[in-house]
Amino acid sequence: MSAHAFPMTPRAPSGPRRFLRLWPALVSLVLLFPVCGCGQSSPFPISGPAEEPLTEVVRVPLGGPDGWDYLAFDGGRVFIAHDSEVTVVDRDGAVAGRVAGLSNAHGIAFVSGRRQGYVTNGGGVTVFDLDRLNALGRIETGAGADAVLYDPASDKIFVMNGKARTITAIDAGSRRVSGTLPLPGKPEFGAVDGTGALFVNVETTAEILRIDTRSLQITARWAMPGCQSPHGLALDFPGHRLYSGCANSRLAVVETAGGGVEALLPAGPNSDAVAIDPRRRIAYSSNADGTLSRTDIGGDGIPRPLAPQATPAGARRMTLDPDSGRLYLVFGQNGATPGEIHPGGLSLLILDPR
């Protein structure tokens, strides 16, 4: 069945969800204070102290080239899509190597058991050796190859081709394309649950697709009313929820069982990445305005907005070390003119949880 033939399920809640029924009681337990230092009070109750919840460890100058996109963490190293290369740094920020010879690099994924990495650039992916960081080959997938994910259940790599509006599946063993799935709109990012389900944010239609990774078929379409231009996406597997960053300063909470939007929580504008600290049970959204939104997702199953963290303006792409909770964000050093970026001004910001 094609993506266009599969009906979208609106899933507008017919009644309040469990934690939304408890929300009025929460309001009396927390204080309202200005969010993001913008001088306006949040319409949502914010829990936690007003001081910065994370500690800045270091800012690492990465220099040119001046383009960048996704970050990914694997094996104690951070991989940064850095235009014509992937810049690799260790967990403390020291540059450890580069994957060179790329063109407009975007997404990065790992098949750690095979010691291989995949980086999207141009209309496909470059496969590279995780130890030597040398290119092993190239696979064409489609126009605008962007985000890329590895699914261990099917042993496949999934490439989201934004301009082509397709997803390409690649067999990790043979490194050959095993299928291409047309989509109802432009895919932005995704998450896998490790049991055979791939969830994909569709930016142009503001929905999440659930895809069977073995059959490469769409099994559900879930609308996200109130979420504009969804970008970052992260899965809280124990909580059975997806957290989707929306351009209109919201973080959509979507249940994985039926796809209902349980809540639209506060976030900074133009979020481009969402990550979950599995030990501390915190969901992060990195935003273009110089904030890192935080949500407590632990314990009783009631997501609660926490005090945001100040970051450099434009630091809206990030990754996380799931063991230590250390966060990595990239940003360009701003010039004298608003929106101007100093040539060679790319930097990496490292933050530690308190």
C-alpha cells in the first residue's frame, strides 16, 4: 500500500488524558516565572529552580567549513556533520579525526556491530569505517538525503530523502538498497523502537508515520494538531511516548500505542533536535533562540516542563551521551550584524547535568 493511500488518523482526543486531568492540581504546586529571559511569563506551570540546570564544561572551536547539521554520539565520540566532512571529537571535546571528501553532509548513523557509519550527503550516503574514518563506498538514495537511522530489528539503514519525499531502506550486510517508500510529505527526522517500528516526523503535513521496518509499509498516520513544522523526534521507550519538537514553540507528546497527542508542552521556537536522557528521565529540545527546553518525563507518567537552559543563539542541533547525560550542541559565532556568522566560527558546546 502506498503512503498516499493510507488514511491519516486524526486522533484528536475525545476527552482529557490521565495526566491532563491532573494538570489543574499541578498548577498549585509550582510557580510561574519568565521563560527564556524574554520578559514574558509562560502559560504553562514550570517546575524546578531558576538557576541553570546544566553546567557548561567547555566550548570547542571547530573552525571551517561553515556549514553544519546533525550530531550523533557513538562509542565515546561525537560525530558532527560539517559540510564537506564529518568532524569527530572525543567525549571531552578534543578533535579525534575527520571523515573527509563529502559534499553538504547532513545525517549520521552507526552500525556499531559492523564498525560502520553512514553519513548522508548529496543524494545518498557515504559509508565509512568507524575506526579508521575512511570512506568504504557510496549508495545513492534520493534527492535531499537528510536524516538517517539504523534499525537493529531489521538490520537496515533508513535514509529520509527530503526533496524526493521518500525513505530508502539499505541492507546493512550487503550495503545495497532493499526498497524505497513514497511518503505523503517531506520527512524530517525519525526514531526506532528496536522491535521493528520506525516513527517519522513529516514536516509538511505535521504528522507522525509509523513504518514497519521489515516490510517497509506505513502502518499508521497520526496527525499532530497544534504542532507546526515538526523537526526533532525522540522516543521514550519505557514511557511509550514520542516527543516531537515543533517550530511554533511547542513540544508535542504523542503516545505510541494509538498516536494520540497527549499534550503540547512549552519549548523555544524553531526546535531542530530532541534528545532524552534515559537515566535522569529528562527530554531536551534545542532551540534557535538560545534556549534548551527541558521536560521531566519520569516517575508518575506526567510530563512536566522544567526551567530552560540558556545556550548560544542558533544552538539548535544536539546529541547526548546516554550514559553520562552529557549534552553536545553546535553553533556559529555570531558577527556584528544579526544573523551573520563569522567565517570559520563553528563551535561545540558541552554541558553536564548537575
